[in-house]
Amino acid sequence: MPETAVVLLVLAGALSAGFVSGLSGFAFAMVSLGFWVHVLAPPVAAPLIVACAAAAQIYSMRQLRRGLRLDLALPFILGGLLGIPLGAWVLTWLDRETFRLAVGLFLVAYAAVMLVLGVTPPFGWGGRAADAAIGWIGGVMGGIAGLTGAVPTIWCALRGWSREDQRGAMQPFNFALQIAAVAAYGWQGLLTAEVGLLLAIALPVMVVGVAGGVALYRRIDDAWFRRVVLWLLLASGASLVF
């Protein structure tokens, strides 16, 4: 059985990340990393994050299934699936502390600038090819640390998508890549008994968090959703840096 401190941080991370995931449709990995990176080794934390995130997506997609946009998600998914194997391979040798710091600084800088600037004019260049390229980046980051949604979510915001379209595309994208990442981790032998035990500990409280997040999502409009996402990106980035 894991130490009490480990169990408490796993539970706190699962509840917090579940709530954020239910509210925004992404960010489970970014929030949970802020808790779990301190007590879990990278080969344990990464599979646990991805497995929990996939379970969170199953619950929230069932609650909001009418809003799913597979047509918008498909280019991201195709690009992301090509990136997952590379990210899973990089996981075996990358200095994760450097990666964590780089991602955290990027998220903090982007969120802070966008909060200061407010709403910016959307752009429409790139089309589906650009969506696929952004999905590939998400796939690489997902294979490394389960961070599939960070860059694609920023891209959707820059294109001026509504909260319904953004969430409708990102949820199936994140779910597809999380399943692919779980398979890649299994292929590498990272789905150990320790990961299974921690997953069993985390899942019940994570479901409670997701349910609360979904309930709040139904009560906010586009403007609030944009601000919530930016503040979540800022907080998630800060949790990775400090």
C-alpha cells in the first residue's frame, strides 16, 4: 500500500483535475501533474495521468454527448495519433524536469498575455492541415506526459471557436489520444501493478470532481468559459513551474 502522503496527494490531484476536466473538457494532466509530480516517478505518473484522463473524458462525454463535433476533431486526431508513438519513445530518455519547466513557462506566458489583451480577432488561415499539425504536437506532448490538450486548446481559442465547438472537438481528440497513449505505455510495459492500484484509489474521487465540473460548465457562457480556460492554463502552468 502506498504511503499516506502519497495517497492523499493522489486523491487531491484526482479530485481537482477531475473538476477542471469536467468544466473545461481538458487540462486533467496539467492539474494532476501539479500534485503527482512531487510523489510519483515519471514512469508511474504518466500512465496514471493518461488512464485517469481517459476515464474522465468517458464520463463527461456521456453527459455532453450531443455537443461532440467529430468533424472538427478528426484532423486533430489523425495528426495526434502520429505524434503519440514519438512522445512515448521520448518519455524513456527525456529530462522531464526540463520539459515540465518549458511547458509551464509557455502556458503562463500565453495565458497572462491573453488575459491582458482580452478578446483578440480570430484568424482562419491554416485549415485542416494546420489542425492536423497542431494535433501532432498534442500527440507528442501526450505521449510524454499526457498533455494532449494544451496546444490544441490554445489553437482553438486563437481561431475564435465557440465554447461548444472548442469543447466538442477537444473532448473526442483528447480521448482518442489518451487511449492511444495507454496502449503505447502498455506496449512499453509501464502499466504496472502500482499504476493499477493508484488508479483504483483515484477513480472514485475523480468521478465526483468531473460531475461537479460538468454541472458548472452548463451554467456559464462563452465569455466566462474563455476566462475560465485562460485562468486554468495560467494556474496549470504555474503549478508546473513552481
